[in-house]
Amino acid sequence: MKKITLKDIAAKLDISTSTVSRALQNNPRISKAIRDKVLSTAKEMNYFQNKNFDFSGLKKMNAIGVIIPKINYHLYATAISGMEKVAEENNLRLIICQSNESFEREKSLIKELIDIRIAGLIISVAGETKNFDHFLDAQKNDIPLVFFNRLCEEIESDKVVIDNFRAAFDATQHLVEIGCKDIAYIGGPEILQISNTRLLGYKKALEKENIDINEKRIEYSDFSQESNLSTARKLLYSPSHPDGILCYSDQLAIAVMLVAKERGLKIPEDISIIGFNNEPVDELIQPSLTSIDQPGHEMGQTSAQLLLNKIKNYSTKNTRKILKSKLIIRNSTNKNKQD
């Protein structure tokens, strides 16, 4: 029996091969009428014989949608690697999307993935997001959600995260232990839940050490390099600069290091700095950067496994997985200021 190809189906229907391919992938650019006709013809011509094809494709795709703020963040790159492992083991594809920290783009991506009937969604919330109705739209369409790293506490779903409160608490305490007495915190956008959780950990550590909380030492950045640098300058060019800073991310911490050098401050003698995420560059810069390491691969693997469980049984009870993080101490905090 002749092996049927996409070209054969296209010739019979007098449409392009690319249209056939898109229709079989449930691409939203193809109308339902065309998709139905292509699927029906493909079945008649025995195209699916010996092929691993999900016949419920017009109902739900055999794929997981992943929406992350930016793929160039090390945490997300390693998380995707973990998701891929679970997806491949279960014959699922990943459709990876970047929100670029934009609420409108995130909302648009959710709609597109709902329209193509994605099997499930793994999401890390964009920095601009403060309304969560688009996530509810997915659940209304019986599409399970897993939030990881940046969570949405307003939505009932599976969640995967580190203990951000504890991580920030331990990092702040480390700054106190090396002799810092005037410690600042630079967070992400004020609306970002994960940033505020870390802020609470920072404040609790100061309270425990009987250090007064100075609200002027708490600043926020919108993740752009311009904002990172201007926020760092606001703190370091003040008449009395802090002697320790906990930063929401390594990108922020590196911006602080650049401004410290610009200002003529020595690290860690004049100021000690800690970041979050333990990016590979942290070991290469001078001085090397102390940072909180998050288990990105495990985070991605766990998220995908939880989603797979929900795809198989939507009524499964929601789970919150809290994974372990670790403070990696490097040269940006290695000076004991009590000498």
C-alpha cells in the first residue's frame, strides 16, 4: 500500500501542503471547516496508519503550553529542560511562549492557546500582570494550569515554587552576619507577588536582628536595564549609601555592582550584594556574585508532572510543591565587616 503523504491530501482537497500540515496541528489560523475536512480526508486515505497521532486533536492538542517572562533567564531555560524530559516521556509536545513581562501579551497568548485547545498550561506570571481573568478563562475551558516560580495566589491550581520568604530571610541574615547594618532591598514591580514575598522575608530578618526597617531603603525596578541602573543609582548616590543590598534578581544585582564601581565603592569592603537565581555569569564577574540558587530543572520537571496528572484526571486535588533553594556565597559578600 502506498504511503500517504501530506502532499497527497493537499492534492485531493486542492489546497496547499502547508494548510494541511497546519490543520492537522490544530493551528488557529485554519478555520474549523477546513480542519474538519482535512482530518476527515486524512482518515479516509489512511494517513494515520502507523502514525502516533492524537485523534482528539480537534478537541485538545497533544501538547502543553508554557508561558514564561523571558527565555534568556537562566531559571526558565533550565526549567524548560525539565519540562521537556517529562513531555518526551509521555509523547507530549511543548509550545513555549514568552510574555516579555507584558500583561497584554500574556493575555493574548492565553487566548491563542485556548483557541487551539491546548491540553494544559504551565505559567510563570509576567511582571505587569495584576488582573488574572485570562487564567480563569483557561479553567473555564477545562484546561488545567500549573503556576511555577511566579505564582498567582488568586487562582486555584497546582503550584511549584521555592520558599521565597525563607530564601530572602536567610540572605538578609547572611548580610547581617558579615557585619552589614544598613541593608537595602531592591524588588521587582510592586504588583509582583513573589517580589513582595521576598520583601517580607527581608523585613523579618531585620526585625529578628533588631535592625530598624528603613522604608527609604526599599526600592523597585520594572526589570529593564534602565530601571535597574536608575534604581541602583538612587540608593548608591544618596548622601549615606547602604552597606548591603539584597536584590530580587541577579540582573538587578549586576546593575548594582556596575553602579557601585561607577560610584567608586569597593565590593564587598564598602558594600555587599546578593542576587537571586544563580545565573552562570555570577562566577565569572569580578567580584563573583553571591546568589540564591533555585532548582530550575526540578521546578520544570515537577510542574510538568503535576500538569500531566491533571490532564489525566482533572479532578485531582491541587498541590503546592515547595522546593529547596540554597545560598551560594561568593566574593561579593566574603568580607567580614566586624574585623
